[in-house]
Amino acid sequence: MAHTISDACVMCGACADTCPVSAIAEGDNQFVIDADACIDCGACEGACPTGAIVAE
């Protein structure tokens, strides 16, 4: 299962910088993860300073 980003996202970009497959992009109000591209490695979850990223 892919990871998802909650409303706790503060748009810092740390997750996108960490993603090894570039599955994270800037959305309107928060970053979003492309579930089809996500390899479920968890790197973004560890990089998020607000804990906004969770495994689904």
C-alpha cells in the first residue's frame, strides 16, 4: 500500500526531496503522493517533520 499525506502537511518539501522514485509532488494545499509510483519504502515518512505521512 502507498503512503498518504494528511492535512498536517506544512508544504516544506522534505518528503519530495527524499523520495527515491519522485512519487511526491506539490498539490494545491499540501504535497501529494502518486500511489501508482510509490514503492512504499517509507523514506518520506521518516523525513516529514510534522508526521503528516502515514502508511495506508
